[in-house]
Amino acid sequence: MMQEHLPKDKDPNEAQEWGWTIQDFLTENFWYLLAILVLLGLFFFARYRWNVRNSRKHKN
């Protein structure tokens, strides 16, 4: 997708091509991304504990 206001003789940089950079995205959405990571951590921890608890029941 070529944008008309960009010069044709050189490739656009990341900000010109996409309208944002990875660094901008991470800094603007830091708390959202952190919350998602915490929720994923809780989910996997709960699943692990559930498996441990169930494996003890079936051993007896």
C-alpha cells in the first residue's frame, strides 16, 4: 500500500509506513499489556494448581 505523500525514491520508515512504531505501541499500552500478562499468569497458575490437586485425588 503506497501512500501518496511519501517520496518514491526511498522506502518509508516504520512510522511512515504503519503510522506507529513498536516502541510507541508498548509505551502507550503498557498498563493494558501488563494486565493481560498478569491475567495469563493467574490463569496458568490456577490451571497448574488444579492439575496438582486432581492428581493427588487419583493417586489414593
